[in-house]
Amino acid sequence: MYKLKGTHSIKIILMVSLLLAILFLAVGCDNMLSEMFNKDEVIEGTIEKSIDDISNISTVDVEVDIGDIDISYGIDDFVIKADYTIKSKTKIDMTEIIDQIEIQSIVKDENLKINIVKKDDESNLWDWINENYKDLDFYVNLDILVPKKTNKFTLYSHLGDINLNCINGEIIAKTDLGDIIADKVRFNGKCFIQSGMGDIECKLGPTINKDCKVNIYTSMGDIIINSNKQNYKTIDTYEKMMSIKETILVDDLCTITAETCMGDLTFK
């Protein structure tokens, strides 16, 4: 075995350190240059749509492939704002994509259905983008104001968060990947809140509807239920491996069952 001794050892150590520093600097510069010359092309914009003839509408159905859904009460009309973002790793003309972004609203009986489609043929916009553009990210965040008489909500985002703000009614909210926040929500009837992977935070409204049943589920994430100072008691608890499930009765009126397969469950 060869052992380094004295000043010779120090010189070799210094030389090795210098070489490593030069290598590190070169790699760092290369990464910086790569970032400088390969930045994503980003375009952001907003489109809006109002729906005036709402005399018969009391339910709303919203779906978006990639993006958040934010829903709350407005004044009289339905107002839909779509904030879109397009990111590309290569320089391309994004005009065609922007021109094809369309807010689709279909009224049938008492229901309003809202989604984002390709303007030309009302097909799935994300499918068309994936087929025609490579290395491109596209998402749309929907901010929706609904009249206060709206009392049934069905909301689905494949990839994105869902925010429910002070709404009242029968609610189904589902995201495959994302968080769900329900703030001061007054549930009614049978309600279902689900995230495939994400946290769920729910604060109840100041009053509770009678005989409502709420199921809250995430396969991977934390759940926080805030009773908003209302009385509640636990009526059932189940734990197995990493799965936790608990049912509470709020003010002897409404049952809430919350379950997470991998995460924490908190009632307060």
C-alpha cells in the first residue's frame, strides 16, 4: 500500500482538490448555460364566459383534464373564468392552440355542464394537443361563480386541486391527483369528497343540514375536518395497517365518514 507523507501528500491533495473544483465549476457552468439557452417558452392568458339565461339552472357539472377548479357563489349569473398556461421546451407558434381554447357550457333541463374543449369540433382539447405537439404542458384553472340558488355540484379534475368556497348543497368533488379544500361548506343530502393522492381539508359551515351523509376519502394524504365549533361525537372507528377510518355525528344531524389509506386523520 502506498501512503502519502509530508509536503508531497499535501501537494497531491491540493491538486486533486483543484481538479475537482474545476470539474464542479465546469459542470455547474454547463448546467447554467443549459438553463439559459433551454428555458421553457411560457404563455399565459384568460378567457371568460357569462351565462345569463339561468332561470331553470340549479345544478352544475364541471370537468377539467389538467387544472384547478375554484367554485363559489356570485350574484345572479354564472361567470366562468379560465386561466390557461402553455409551456413548451421548444420554440413553437402557440397561436393555433390559443385559438382553439373554448369554454363549453351545455344547459339541459336544470343542469349546466362546463368543460374545456377544442373550438373547431368540441372534442377533448388535451387529446388534440398531445397528438399534435410534443414536450408541451397545458393546463387550465377554472374560477367559477354560481348563483346562490345552485344546490348541486359535481366537480372533477383529473390532475389539479378543487376549492369549494362557502357553498351549500349536494356535493361530489373528485380529483385523481390534487388537494381538496372545502371552506365553510354546508353539506346537504349525500356528498362525496375524494382525492386519489392529495390532502383534504374541510371546514363545516356555521349550521348543518339534517340527515346529510358525507364521505371523505383519500388513498394517500391527510384529512382534516374542522367542525366550526359545532358539537360532534365519534360513532365508529376502524384502523388496519396504515388505513384509518372514522365516522362522526355532527349536532345529531349529519354523519361524516373520513378515511385515509396512508396519512393522518384529524377532527377538531
